[in-house]
Amino acid sequence: MSNPLHKKHDFIERSILSALAFLKDATLSEEYANRKGFLQSLDPRFKTISFLAFLVTAVSLKSAILISPLYVLCLILALLSRIPLRNFLLRTLFFIPLFSLFIVLPTLFSVVTPGEPLWSFHISGINAIITRPGLDGAVLFVLRVATSVSLVVLLSVTTRHSELLKVLRLFGVPQLFVLTVSMCYRYLYLFATMVENIFTAVKSRVGVVSHQRHGQNVVAWNIANTWNRTTQMSEEVYMAMLSRGYTGEPRLLSKFNATPKDWLWLLSAVVICAFLLYKGYSL
Amino acid sequence: MHIPDGYLSPATCMVFGAVMIPIWAAASRAVNNTLSARQVPYLAIGAAFSFVIMMFNVPIPGGSSGHAVGGVLVAILLGPWAACIAVTVALVIQALLFGDGGITAIGANCFNMAFVLPFVGYYVYKFISSGSPSGSRRRIIAAGAGAYAGICAAALFAGIEFGLQPLLYHTANGQALYCPYGLNVAVPAMLLGHLVFIGWVEVIVTALAVKYLQKQGAVFFEGGRS
């Protein structure tokens, strides 16, 4: 049986678990990107443009009825791309949309959003009234957030991260910035492992229970230590780049190949977005 | 602090995206002047460092724990312009690959966390530590004060961005289309959490990290080559 005192002070365990969750998440995302599914078969450039169009449409629409087809499309695309629906729903609904639902709850009531009463009930002698504008606003807000999160998650889990970062060049992002982002992504994995090793070493020496003040010192010392190792590493990486002929002008390799299927997909996405925006405008 | 997609209107997102373009351009110029060809590995590793800081859970009174953003610590070590780029890179990766912080809200998130946070924090640090030797106790206090000011200023801006939504974007019958709370709710809600809780996590991380870096003889950014 676990000791509650251990749980209370176990910041080391929590940090390790966060690091591992982060690593697993990143690995899992690449796992879906390597599956043979519909979204995985699309050219990353076309897929990114179409998903950004869907995202801008979802954020621009002012009606839950018009946003809901986009959410249904996300679920269909997840199934066609061989992403288990349970995992997809857990990942897309559990954190941000659930948090959004929590913060939007007070707006359901007449105290915050006056309007046509829809339903009233008593809580501890107080008459609570849910209004139509309150409910409409809350549904619109949560559905928009859930659809946006679903679109971003679909894009990121069905595309190899290195390819997704290269697509940034399409939007006029300077090559230097794209290279910096790509390099940073590669070092994240290394640094996360480094953090994990540091905490495992600390845990093996101090055990589970650690006083709060001591814990703060351990964390700060590790951050300072990580910084020292990163500055050392940046010098070594720079020397390695120079030895391979780097002159300060980065070049990125890209092997994207568009097929008629990609053009058809993009056309369909544009038609869907234009139709929804037109409907939203005429409402 | 990370604003997700759907909380801000497209117009607000576009305004902050447009505001960030000259800031990023100025940051690139400033970093290029001080780091030249070394900037790619230096910034990439700096960005990875700022990402990793967010993975450290800091124990706080009551048995709970929280994580810091670390933007002011990065600004003290790399300078505010390099911190602006490093935090931007970290935010882009978080938004694009991990769904943390919205893609449409990337301009607003970068404005709050890659511009307001490191710049406010760095200049508070610089003002308090001005003239003190790099190993002095005043630097530790200045780092803590800078971290607190930076994170609270960023939270204030995020609160204002949220609070403006129902004023600017609503239906004819007053129903809010985006973040539903006005300035009177959004600003205190954002500020209170940061003034009472998150700000202190940032203070602990930044001040203690600076203390340990002083002991290890690290060189802090002084306005020229770092």
C-alpha cells in the first residue's frame, strides 16, 4: 500500500512520470504517422494547408450546427487513418475541451447570461436558471475548442514530425528558423532522457521522500546543471556542423511528391470550407 | 498561460500575428549581430532547454507542485532577443506537434510568453542587479523579482486578450462568440492564479537556478555577446 506521505512529497516521481509521458506521447504520435491510412498517404504540404483551412473555418464559424460537421469529419478521418477512436477521443476531449467546459459552466446561468429561461432548479435554496443564450454560447465555445484540438491532433499524429516542421517553409517561415525548430525537436528527446537520468540518479540516492525545500534545491540544481551541459553541447554541435561544411547558410532536403489524390483532397477541403463559411455568412 | 484555438477571434489572432512579425524580425537581427553563424545550434539548444524547464515539477508548500515557464531564466542567460526566438521555437513545437497552445493563437501566445514575459522579466532583473558583481546575492533577488514580474505581466496581457473577446465579438442578443468572460472577470482570474501560485513557482526556479549557476561560475548575458 502506498504511503500518502510519500505521494505528497514525491516530486521526483512526478517529474519522471511527466518526462516519460512526454516521451511516450511523442513516440506514440510517430507510431500513428507510420501506419498505412488515408491521412498518412497524403502529401504533408496539402494535408497541412487543408487542415489549416479547416481550423480557420472552425474558428471563424459562429454556429454550433455548422461546426458539428467538421467535428464529425475529424472522427471519420481518424477512423480512415487507423487511429483507435477511443485513444483519439481521450486525447482530444480529456484535457482542453473538458477544461473549457468547466470554465464555461457559469455562463449557462441567468446570473451571467440573461435571456430566455430554458430550465430552472434549486441548489441549496437558490433558484438557478439556465438560459437559451447561455446554453447556445457554451455549446458553441466547447464544440469549437474540441473541433480545433481534434484537427491539430489529427494533423500532428498522422504526419512525421520532421516533415511537418519542413512544411513551415511553405508559409514563408525563414529557412534558418525551420532549421532551428527541427534541431530543437531532435534535442528535446535527448534532453528529456537527460532529465530522466538525473532524476533517477537523485532518486536512487535520496529515496522517495524529500523535504519541499530540499526538493526545490534539487530541481534548481538540475536546471543549472542542464544549462551547463546545453552550452557545452551547443559548442560541440557547432564544431560538428562546421566540420561537415556548414557555412551559416542552411539547406533543407525535401522530397515531397504531390499526386492527383492530394489535389482532389485539397479541392474537397476548399469546397467544404467555402460551403460552411457561406452558410455561416448567410445565417 | 497557453491559449488554445477557439478562445480568441480570428481578427485578434491576426492582430497578434501581425504584431509579432516585426518583433521576430528585430529578434533575428539582434541575435545575428551577437551570435552570427553559431546562432542555429545555440538557439536550437536554448529552445530545447526552455522546453525542458517546463518538465521540472517544483514542490511548493502544501505538498503540491507546479512547473515554471522559464522564459526569464532563458532571457538572463541568452539575452531577451535570443530568449524571444528560443521561447517562440518552443511554443511552435508545442502547438504544432503536441497540441499545447493553439495554432491560430500562436501570435498571441508568442506575444505573451516570448515577448512580454522575457522582456519585462529581463529589464526588471537588469534594473535591480545593475552594477552588482555576477556572483552577488542581489542578482539572485533580481532574478526572482524579474521572473515574478515577467510571468505576472504575461498573465495580465493574456487576461486582457480574453477579456476583450465578449466586448468585441458577440451576437445581436449579447451572446459571446469566443472567450465568454469580460475584462472584469478574465483579468483578475488570470492575475490571481499567477500572483498567488504560478508566479512563486517561477521565482523559486529562476532565483535558485541563478544561485547555482553563480556557484558554477556561469556567464550571464550582459547586453553584448553572450
